[in-house]
Amino acid sequence: MIRAVAWYCAQDYGVFMPGGRSWQKPSPAFSATADILALIDRPVKYFGRLTTESRLGLCAASVALRATGWQESTNREIGIISSTPDGCLRDNREYFQDYVDSGRTLGRGNLFIYTLPTSVAGEIAIALGLVGPCMFVQDDARPLTSLARHAQRLVADGEADQMLALWSDSRFALCLAIDSIEGDNPIFALLADSQSAPSQLIRDLQTMVSKA
Amino acid sequence: MNVVIAQSDLVTAYGWGIDALWNGLLGGETAIAAIDRFAERGFTSDQAAVIPDLEVDPNGSRVMAMLNRLLTPLIGKLDPMTPLILSTTVGEIDYVERSILQGHAELAAEARPQVMLARIKALLQLRGAGMVISSACASSSMAVTQAASLIRRGDEKAVLVVACDAVSEFVYSGFSTLHSLCAAPARPFDESRNGLTLGEAAAWALVVSDDLQSDVSTTPPTPALRYSEEPDRPPKPDSSDYLRPRDPGILKSPPRESKTSILGWGNTTDATHMTAPDRNAGGLSRAIGKACSMAKRQADEISFIAAHGTATIYSDAMEMLAFGNTIPKPKPVFSIKGGVGHTLATAGLLQILVAGRAISRGVVPATVGLRSPDPAAIDWAHTMPAPIGRAPLALSTNSGFGGVNTAILLGEGNQA
């Protein structure tokens, strides 16, 4: 069951919870670090060092987790799978451009560690203490439903008690909070309708929350 | 439902096919050597395990050069609807390098993982589902677990897993920057180990349910290897041709040797650090426990371990701690990375295929390059091949950046 869908973008952030309390608010700027860190239930030392995708993803994941209250229970294993439109192409280019500009002898370690598709999910797992499976999954044909089904299967296999399924790019992040394989709740229909443009899902969620 | 690896093939710096890898590991000679590709770059090492006879299209990528040759014998042999999972870390990173070095920014888009997925589907004439799964250096083992999950749950009958990564300036410079590279060939689990050696490799595995596997050694073969009767599909060829490789390398091994059962697995995250392992080995220990639990086996039943064994000081120490945490008595542990280097995303699948060969041959390879085991590895890692008993149970482990861990339990093909 998808318990919550959280989103975070420059304009606003919020969460849609079927049968629960849905809300949205204006987003604080990333430069307003204290306001940002207030969204996250754990201390994050390196927020300023994170890539844009990691920051957006961390904020969306934090909103989703807080909405579900899952981390209030102990001994729960929560995992995270992530997806992006192009792997980590921008980060790869940034690392290699910097390395070339620096004389092609020594790169920068803090750029190199973001040159993996799982870097965003890995940073979020560290920041939020998620100890279940962590992987990048990309299915271009049906990016959102595939992500949700994949997360459901990980729960059904006993790999995690709950899963976060994150879709992000450099402009926004969406995070689904999933805790069982049962139940094709209405969010699945929204996911299916938004396959070609995940940004459409955010607009749909904003509309639904504002009407709620 | 039992899930097995029905067929597979691979290429490493030892050469093409599992025989080259197996014989190289048993022979104890490393395929790691000095390379001159990055000679003027001033990196902290000049060692790597590269495929010696690889012809790379200057406008293409190294990984596709590997895969074109490795996968060509499969063309037309698979059901076109067979799902494909591609597992890689940086894939066709050559395009990013060229886009910057040659000033052609548009080339970088060719390095997106879904582009490579589409290339492989086109090469194999596949029209079914396709997915990229990446999880740092645990990528392909995690992909195998997800393929097994799809089959075990009845969602699919067969899944093709393809894994690849190449030695590139991009990756080499990064690991050099992190001071992770050893100046000499890597020595996993050795007391004098001081870093990893990068390698390149590609591999594929056809993961199927065992009721299909029982058909592999006979004809007609598995549905994954069978053309359907749908009218828009190619005409069905003579059934005896299904498993006859165009290149004998595809089925070099007797069918029995290709049967490896995937009994259980666990995927976890340390959630401690992006590049350093959890010094308490909590994540990998939990992964091993989950794998045993799913397989309904006890850890003391494990016969041998195909370890990640990168040869970095902390990663090897973490692995040995996890083994000690979870397995009551020492079992033979080996790493293939002293022979073929750290092949990144492909590492896990190579280990699984070597473990499968070890199961069928009744012998566990030694760790190439190991001279004097680290105190924590004494009685576990060994310098000579070790015999194993009947119906062995193998554990294969991988860990990677982001704190990811995977543990897989493997057995003989008919071992459920």
C-alpha cells in the first residue's frame, strides 16, 4: 500500500496521504539551512555539500517519513530505491570537467563519490538511518509504477518493513512511502497517468491537496 | 519455487568464458598488469586488469565492445519478450569523457543508462521489459536477487541479467584521488594489502525457475529460449537449434555446470558513510542473516564464501568481521579480485558464476596474490585451492559506496 506521496520543489512541498492528513507549504530556500534542517528529523551535517538532487530527495524523503511516523517505531528496516531521468549524468560531467580543468591528474573526491546512480539514495539512507535495501532502478517505459511495484516487491520479499521510492531530477523530487504489497490504492492510477511526465504528478497532487 | 542460473557467459582480463577465469584463478597467476593508457596522468598506480584483445570502436564504448562480442551468440536465441536487467555503475562513460575532452557536449547524453539498455535490447532483438539496476559495487549481485525475486513470485519465468563496467580514465582518476589504488596487483585478505586494483569485465546470466531449468539439458528448451507461436514473431526454427551456440563459447561448459541454485539473499545498507564501510560490519552481517533466513539454512551450513575482497584495508576487515559475526567456524574464503581486479558492477555476477563452478567442481579457488593472510583472515582465506564436500552451500557477498551490502546463498541446481 502506498501510504504517502511527498514532493519537494522550489515553490512548494507537501504530502498526499490517502485517508490521512494532506498538506502543502511554500518551500524554504536551500540557503535557509535552519528552515531546511527543521524538515529533517535527524541532524544532517553535510546538507550544504549534497548535490541538488540529493537535497531535493532528502527533503521529500523526510517529509514522507515524518508523515507516516514509521521512524517512531524501533527495529524497523526501511529501504530506499531511487530513479532519475538520466542516471547521474550531470554529476558525471561535473566531476570529469573539474578533473580536466584541474590538469587531468587529480580529481576531487567529493565530486567523484556522486558519480554513481545510487549516490542520492545512499546519502539519504545515511542521513535518515535507512538500513534496508538501497538501489537505483530505471524503467523508462513506466518509471513511476515500476518504481512503486519494485518497492512493494522488496517489502513482500521481507527485504524491508517499509520502502521509500524516490523519483528526482534537478528540479523536484517525489517520494512514495510503501509498506505492503496489498492494495492498489488510487495513487497507482495517478502514477500510471503520469508516466511520461512525473512533474504532472506533482501538479495533480497539488490540486488534490488544495481541494482536500 | 527454486530459481537457478540456467546459462551464462563472461569476459574478464583472463579472457573469454568461464573456463579462462576458472583456470586463471586455479593457476594462481594474476591477470593484472601495468597499463600505459594513463601513463602521463600521474595516478597513484599503473596497474589494472584489462581485456587484452578487445577491439573498441573509437566512436563507441568499451563496455559495448565487450557486450557486442559476448552477447552476439545469444541473438535470436532468446524469446523476444524475455525481460532484461542491465547492471552497471558508470556504463558507457567513454561518451562523457569524449564530450568534455573533444568539446562535443551532445555526446554525453549517449552515456545515460537507458540508452545502453536500449542498445542491448536492440542487439538481442528483445521487446520485453527492460530495467537498469545499479547499486555501486553490489550492482550485479543485487540485480540477480531482483531477477530471482521476479521469478520466485511468479511475475516472470526467466530474466536475463547483463552486467558490465570498464577501466576508464574517469573511474581510474576517481579511485586514484581517493587513494584507493594499490601500486602493485591487489592482494585481498593479505596482511600487506593496501588497496584495490581496477579491472574490467562483462557477464550475463539467464535466471529461470527450476521447472524450466529441467528442460535446458534437453530439447525443447526453456520458454525464455523459445520463440512463441504468435504470428508476428520470427518463424520457429528447428528445436535442436535452440541451445546450439553460434559461437561454441556460449556453452563451453557441460549443462550440469551451469546449474546454480539461488537459495536466498539479503540486501542491506550500513547508513554510516558514503565510501567507508561500517567498522562493526552491521550491514553485511544483517545481509548474511537475511540470506540464511530466506533460504531456511543455518550459517554453519555454509561451505565456502566468494567474498567481495577488494584488498582495501577497511573493506576486507569489515568482511572478515561480518563472517566472524555470523558463521560459527571458519570456512574457505576467496576473492577473485587478486586475479581480475575490482570489476565494479560486474564483480558480484562474476563471483556467483565462479561459486557455481566451484560447486560443480568440488573445489574452492585460492585468492590470487594472497601470501600471508591478515590475522583476521587466518583459517578463512587460503593460499591453495581447497576441496569441498557434497551438496555445498556457497555464500557470495558484495559491498559498495553508499554502504550497500548484498549476500546470496547458492547451491547446486536441484538443491531447493
